[in-house]
Amino acid sequence: MLDIGSVIDGKYKILSVIGKGGMSVVYLALNERANKSWAIKEVRKDGVQNYEVVRQNLIAETDMLKKLNHPNLPSIIDVIDREGSFLIVMDYIEGKPLSDILKESGAQPQENVIEWSKQLCDVLGYLHSRRPSIIYRDMKPSNVMLKPDGNIALIDFGTAREFKSAAVADTTCLGTRGYAAPEQFGGQGQTDARTDIYCLGATMYHLVTGHNPATPPYEMYPIRQWNPMLSSGLEEIILRCTQLNPNDRYQSCAELLYALDNVKYLEVENKKVQNVRWRLFLVMIALTLVMAIASVGFKISAETMISETYQSYIDKAQDYKNLSRDEEKNERIKNCKEAINVNPNRVDAYCLLFETYFNDQDLVFTYDEYKRFLTDTSEYLTGDSAPLNEEFADKLYYNLGLALYFGCDNQIEGQNASLRWLDKAKEYCSDEKKKKAKVLSLIQDYIKYSQNQDSNSISGINSVTGEKNDSDEKDYSDFWNNLLEMHNIAFEEFNEKKARVVK
């Protein structure tokens, strides 16, 4: 073990032990230079069988965490491979594990459990949306920290793994008995997002009943057998999460989060309505099977899941409270990018991302903001994959071109960059905006033409050969007419939108 008071790597002073596990010890440390607390996880090499395997798992864990950025996950700061131990320096999460809270006060109020579960759905959904997906596999109260502000943090990624679509089953049986899904013990397929949903259901069961599923007889009963006052809706959610067959569980965290948000509609008094809907669903499934178009049903289900996940990110991007302006902007940008990754063919997230950069406090679309927007979206808005239709042209390309042309802090760069979007707008916009986009694009073509003239060519005559350059001739009367029209457009647009506000 590390000595209390010792200084690691010349900057981390060990203050106390804050946790112990089967293979590791966690310390509270202070970086005296920065006056900031960190948690240091130590795995000693002596006394650990197959240490090299453990070391490789730790490296995989740290590499995985370094790529993540979520408010409910700790960040990895440093990794130190010492002669006698392997140290991981990470964010210190102040608070208590939910396992300690269960020991102190027993079953928790179901309102708290539902709120914690929503946050866990959000962080698990974030992990599952990575490419490739990350499966946590060890959700349990001891791995969830409750912070003083009431929010939670998910810790200990020792059993997490990246999902391998080609694999048939897991090669290693990892997880905690009682909380772990059946497929985690081998021979029943590969773990996936539905495995984490099972583990979360078992965690909810423990929190709301106070009965540990990791103790004999390792069974979970309907929660109202322990407390009849508990919600029948929450009971139904937990039962569905913990089905033995993954196909019978919620299929995504977005689906589970929707159920938690609408738990009151699952209460017993709403069962008649639910039963009618269930019968209709069964009839639809039967007709689908008879008509041999089950594939269409699966496609619709997949599209619905994608749509729900997409909308949840849009809603989050529009619903941040009690945050500073910069924090709100960063959260909006993050959730817009997540929505675009889920469905790059919908325009809403692009527009919201553009408006977040443009409609901030200064109401100026700086060239640096444009480059950031381009970096965030270049995977989908450039090349042959860029969506080319009237909706994208009207709502995004036209407004991008207008903002760069009239509202960019770097006029030359902004107007040059505007051509890219105005050219798309003049091809695909509705008639209302197509004419304006054509005029602005033509004006910018004239400007670029004037800037790029060969110094040897004056008034269409090559000064070296004396020959006439027909390709260099332009009708400047058209140019002045278009300038006048552009002035009218500028006046109209700026008066209508108050200089730089994109609707």
C-alpha cells in the first residue's frame, strides 16, 4: 500500500484510504501545486495472480475512459506504471456509494430511485452510443456514487468492454452474481446494451426494496410483495428489465428512460387502456407474420428507436437550466453532435448547432465559430454524403450562406466560404429563397473573378501575346444591376431579422 503523506510522481500527496476492493485500493490524493483533490486507484503486482492479464485490463479500462466525456463519468487524468504497482489518477467523486446509503437507511424512496435510474439511463445510453458501443456490465449500488448535489456518478470500469458485432458470445464471465444478466455467465450469447438494462433493473430492485439480489436465494420477486405501497408501474418496469431473455427486456436505454418518465401511465388503473393497446399490437404482429413482411416491422421498430434517441438529445439540448451561458452552450453543442451521430439525415440538430454558435451573446457568426461548426459536421455535410434536398437547403444551407456573407467578422473569408452553401441553396431551395441565393452567389463569383485575374491580362488583352482573351470578358452592367439587387436583399434580410438572427 501507499504510505499516507507520501508524494507520488512528485505531485500527488496521499491523504487517506477511501476504498478497497479485491485487487485494488483507492486513495484520496492532493495535487499541492494545483490545490485539487484526485482519486488514485492502486493495483499492486505482488499477490495478484496473472497480473499481466489484470494490467492489460486496467490499460483497456483507462484507454476507454480517456475517450469519454460525460458529467456522470469520472475523467482519467494520469496513468503511472510503477515497479510495484499500477496507479490510475482520476477525478475524485465526492459523495457516498449507494451501497453505503442502503446499509445506513435501507430501502430508498421510490421517487429518488426513479430519478437516479433516469441519470443512469442517460449515462448508459451515452456509453452504448459510442462507436463501437461500450457495455458496462457491472451496474450495482456500490459502483454508483451519490454526490452532495443529488446527482450520481458511475465508477469502476473494470468489467466494461467494447461491443464486438462479429462475436457470438463473451469469452470471459464478468459481473456480480445477483445483478448480472444470465448471458454474462457464458453459453447464452454475447453481452450487449440489454445486459446493462438487466443490471440496472436489479439495481433498482435492491434500492427500492432494500433486499439484495446478490444474496441467497438470488431471486427477485415483484417489488410490491415486499412493500404493497410501491408503484405498480415501477414494478412493471423492473420486471421487464430483469427478464431472462434479452428480447423480452427494454431494447434500449432510450426506451427504458421513456418508461421511467411515464411510470404513472403504467399503474394498475391504466391497465385496461394498456391491454387494448397490447391486443392491437398483437393483431398487427399477427397480420405482419401472415403477410410475410416481418422485416418491415423490424425496420419500423429500429427507426422508432433511432427517432426516440434522436429526439431525446434534441430535447436535452433545448432544456438546460441553472447553467452558465458557456456551460449551456457547451452542453447544447455536445447533445446536437450526439443527435447528428444518431441520424445525420435529419436537419433539426444541424440547425440547432448552427444557431447555438450564431445566436450566442454577441450575435456574430465569427469565422472561428464557422470552422468549429464545420469540424463538428464535416463527416456528414461534405462530399457525396451531404443531404441535398429542399428542407436542408431552406433551413440550413441558405441561412449558413447568409450568415457568412453578411454577418461574419472576417468579411473576405466569410464571403468566400458562403459560396459553398449558396451554391447548394440556389439549386435546392424553394422558389422564395432560390432567387436571393442565386444573386448572392453570382455577386461573390464576380468578386472572386476580379481577385483572381491574371496580372498579364488587362481588359481582356494578354499583354504578352497581344491576343484577346474571350474567357476574361464579363458583362459589368449585369454586375451593377445585381449589386443593386443585392443591396435590396441585404436591406430586406437585415430589417426582417434584425441584423443577424437566424430564424
